[in-house]
Amino acid sequence: MYRELAESLLYEEEGPTLDFKSQQYQFEGASDSEKAEILKDVLAFANAWRRADAFIYIGAAEVKGGRSKIIGIKEHIDDAKLQQLINSKTSRPVEFSYVPLKVDGKRVALIHIPVQQRPTYLLKNYGKLLKDTVYIRRGSSTDTANPDEIARMGSAGAPTVERAAKLSAYLVAGVHSELFDKEITLSTTNAEIPDEAEFPLYGVDYPDVKFGIRVAPFNNFDNENFYSEYAKWQQAMWRYEGVNLAVKNTGNSVARDVKVVITLNKTVDHLNICEKDDLPQKPYPTKYNLSLPPTQSVRNRPDVLCEATKDGWRVVVELGKVQAMDTAMSRYLLWVAAKETIEIPMRAEIYSDDLSQPVREELKLVLDVLQQTYSVDDFVKPKDQDS
């Protein structure tokens, strides 16, 4: 992941694959001459003689023989705008990405420049940069390539470094995503609750009884069945636990339009899978809830879609672009419930525009279900304490 990489780079020295910049490049509202600085540095690394990926570390000052010092930056450059600036002016597309990060609590950024086809040069003059000139990184400085170097770049073609995305799927759970593995265990509770008839009527202390039927007072706006409805809702929610999905790219190339399709079989009747919006709705203590309803999220394109199938469920997770050495995680949780402890095998297929064929993996979710019995008193409390 880039966070780990950013820490390890602090112990390296500047050279043909690394440059430290203590200050952010001038970009938004800057002149062509000011923007040319970042353009020149990216081109120089793209053309450099190297067999490893290169990085420009923004917001850190080099300390030779020790850990470089984090200075921090005030704002980031938009990756899309930077891509447009550079690739609208060069002889061939430059492969790079701007990655915003935090190190030591301060904003920093990495510009990641993979090994790629060379030479690359400007088609027109820009700022102080000249067209048809090949800028190159030599050691820890930037220079212009001589004719012999340019000739060797062209004849060599693409560097002999395998460029490929390597994707793998993981299950994620926990408040801070502390559970991150191909097999995780979640704890839930199967609550045994009293029958509906055992719960008192909410807000009715002494109901009238006529012909064996309880009759509520006139103009009573309380939800008389609130206690039993609340117990059933809580019983259902205790059974559910949320799980997320992540895809890690350990390759040296970006993966675009990443999609994961997960297949789950319904091995027992009490197993249930749903999206967050399909969870049971919490009951209200009044018949007419005068408060505003909870805001519903509007999703033009949800990144998790759960569909029931003949044998179980099919879950589709859209993750978009996953940079090299980075991890993408779905924003919306999938919820799983069962009445007894159960192992849930999952077949995952990872698709991407940058994969010649899908990656197939096996994941496993274990629900460790605690059996617990509750009484009426566990759900009934004075009316003025109900929310």
C-alpha cells in the first residue's frame, strides 16, 4: 500500500528513482512557467534509465543517512487536472498517478511514475521547456538527453519490465477495518424473546376490557405494540453483522474498472444476506412519527448490489480504478445474519479492463452466534425514556 511505501521511502536517498520536494508544486492559478516545473520532473523520470518505478515525494525534505523530514503541504493537486496538463502536451501518454497521503499527521503526496516506453517529449514549447527535447533524470538531477541516448531509447523499445496489475480480494470488518483477511470471524447474537402477548401495551396502563378484547383509551396516539415490535426489531439487528470487501493491487500497474462478483450458496434456511437499505426498519413509540424521516442515501450507481438467486445470492461490487500498490474498498456494507454458528464460503471473481481473464479466489466468512435469552423487562422501560 502507498502508506507503507511512503514510510519506507523516507529512509532512501534521492537518485534516478526518487526525488524529495519540501514544497508543493505551483499549479492552480499558476503561470505556464510555474506549471512547467512539475511537467519537467515527471518527463525526466519517465525518460530515466531505470528498471524500477520512480517516485516524487512532495512534502518531505531529504536527510542523508537518516529518515527524511516530513514538512507537509497545504493542499493537493487534482490528479485529473495534472493528467490533462501533462498528457495534452507530450508525444505519447505518460503513465503516472498523483497519490495524496498523510504521514506523521501531515499532508504529503507521491507522484508514482512506472517504467514505460521512451523517449517522451513535448510537441510544443511550454514555459521554459522546449519542444522535441528529451528531459531525463540523471542521478539526483534533471538534464537533457543527448542524441546517442535518445537513439538507444528508441531502439530498445519498452523496458524489459513486466507491467501488470495483480489483484486479490479480501473481507473487511470492524470499526477501524481491523479485520482484513480472506477468512474472518464475526460475532453475533441469536436472541430468544418472549411471545408478543407477554409484552404490555405501550402507554396504556389500565386498558378497558370489553368482551375479552383490550380497548385503548380514546384519542390514544401511542403505538401500543411498540414494546413487542421493538423486541422483534432488536432481535433481527442482533443477528446481522456488516462485512465489507476490498481489492488489493500488488502489481506495478493500475487496474481500471475493477469489479468483483461474489457467489454465495444458501446452505441453511436461517442464513440471510442483504444490503444496508434492506435491514429491518426501527419501530417508533407513536403511531404518527412527527419527526423527519431519516435521510435516504441517493445512489446513482451503488458500488454493492446484492441479488437473490435460485441457490443463494450474487453480490456485485464496483470498485473503479485501483492504483498499483494500493487498496480499494467498497463504501456500502453487506449485512449477513444467521441463527446458529455457520461457515459461509464465498467464490469471488475479480474483473478489470487490465486483466486478460478474471482472477478467481475463495473467501470465507464465519458467523460465531451466541445464544441468548431475554425477558420482557429487558425491552420495557418507562415511557419518558423511550426515543
